[in-house]
Amino acid sequence: MTNTPETDASRPTGPESWRELAPSVLPTTAARPAFRTIDVHTHLSVPASSALAKPFLRPELEPRSLYSSPETLAYNAAYRASDRQTGQFEDAEVRLADMDRQGIDMQVLSVPPTEYFYWLDEEHALKASRLQHERFAEVVAAHPDRFTAVANLPMGHPALAVEVMRQAKEEFGWHGFEMSADVVGRDLDDPRYDVVWEAAAELGMTAIMHPQGFTHGERFTDYYLVNVMCMPLASTLATTRMILGGVWRRHPDFTMVVVHGGGYLPFYSARTDHAYRVRPELRHHIDRLPSEYLAGLYFDTNVFDPAMVAHLVERFGADHVLLGTDYPFDMGTTDPLGFLEGVGLSEGDRELVLGGNAARLLRIPSA
């Protein structure tokens, strides 16, 4: 008897059936804790900024779309156009209802990676960023106990990025910014970005690294590998280059959270340490093991396996791990409290991971 492949009849065949695959936010299976829970990894879309940027977009500027298969592009378009997704991405009231189901007290708002717009000229990059920040400020002002935000900086123009960072802190009271794992293909260990890391350390602004995609994704178009593998791969490469490029040797007080559990590096950094011991190429900009710099970074919990969260806590400490869901993307954690119950955290560690660390890093006032 031979095995037969799955029949086409058992697979999703069009947009309507594809939507049936989308995860739903259901009431959490966990008990609500007595302390405040903060989701550090969520995305709020600002359509006005997308409309401003659209005339300047070229396909090669967005690797996640460029290296997506026709099936992925069709699915994403249909899924994103659904009423549920549109509401989750844009409507604060829809988000609040989902947060209540999840047991999340506060979300940290950031733009979706598709709305970084690093390829815009200075004038339009500043306008797009301003539109995003004003929308975030509007949502935070309406629900100050449920939302805070981090800035989107025009990283294509480092000096302007510093100005926008200062403004985000002084005008809106935010203490962080989101950034991609590259800037239109330019790596973050490039010295031109030192002014950004220096300003972030000076201002006490925490960076949240969230990749937009992988810039050389020719081999990742099928099977949604452009997201499944390329997101953590992009973070792994960017973080490794920043470490080996001496970013934290030059700016030891620069604080960064890497979403998706830090990519692959926290789970395989020993190979980089070994290379540092035996190869000269890794020794140009740092004077100690790469893992020693890695130990100063922070990581979220959106990894889908409680054992991986347990590894992060054991390796880096509960004070370096933050609850993150990637809401409202379908590659997110829909029941974060229930998921984290499987980690077996002590009550003290649980309080740090579920909200204490985010409040400390982003200077979120007490409830």
C-alpha cells in the first residue's frame, strides 16, 4: 500500500476558505494576574501615512513583498482586506476588546514593518512619521491606561532620525522607537547610525528591532519562508553584525529589544563565540566574547514554544524577557497568558516578563 499525498479538496482553495485559517482571539485560558500585563510587540496601522508614501514606492524597496510567492501575495491581500483584520490594525475599540479577551492591560503601539518607509526623502519621511505619531498620540490620549507607543524614526536619514527621536520623547513622552533589521539593505553596524545609538543612550530610548524582511530572499519565496524563516533570520544577522561591528562596545548604554525571541542567535550563539576564539575576522571591533554583548539585550516571547521562552529566561534572566504577541498579525501569539503558563515561571519572574520589564525599559508610569 502506498501513501497518497493530501488531496486538493482538503486544502484551502480561495480567499474565503483561506480566512478560515486565520487565528481568533479567544478568552485566555489563564487566570488574570494581580499585576499589570503589558504587550511590548503590537502594530497599529496608519493609513494616512501609507497614502502619503505610496507614490514613491518601488517593488525592490520592500523585500517581504518582493520575495513573496503569488500565493502569499494573494493570501495577504485577502486577509488584510477582511473586516476583522482592518479593525484590528486600525480601530482602538476593536483592539481593546481583543486585549480584554487576552488578559492584556496595556499594548505598546508601533507601526507595522511595512510602514517604516525608510526609502522616502527627508521631507516626506518626516511627514509620514508625523502622521503616525499624531495617530498614536490620539489613541494613547483616549485610553492612557491601555496604550502607550514607540516612535518610527526616518532611519534613512540618521540626523533627522535623531531629531524625531528627541521630539517623540519631549512632545509625546515616549521612551522607545521601533526599527527594522536593515535600512533599505544597509546594515545597522554601519558607523553612520552611531549618532542614532548615541542619542538613544543619552535620552534613555529603548530600540525595538522588528525586521521588515530579508533583503536577499530569492530562496525563500515558497512556503511563506519569507516570514517563517526570514524574520528571525534578519534579526539574527542584524544583531550579530551590530555585536561584531562594535555597536555596544562604543555605546554600552544603548538598549535594544529583539522581537521573535531574538531570532536564532540566542539559541546558537556558541558557534559565534567559537569563531571569535579561533578567527581574526571577528576581533576587529570587539574585545570580548560576542555572547557577552548578547547578554545585555532583551527578547520577547513570540516564539510559539514555551521551552524556548524557558531557555531565554534561564540563559539571560527573567529581567531580559518581555511579553510580546505581534498583534494583530496571524504569526502572533493569540493567548499569551495561557502560552506563558507553560513556561513554569516563578511568580516573581512572571511579573517581570508579563509587564514589569516593559514598564521599566519604556518608563511606563504605574497604573
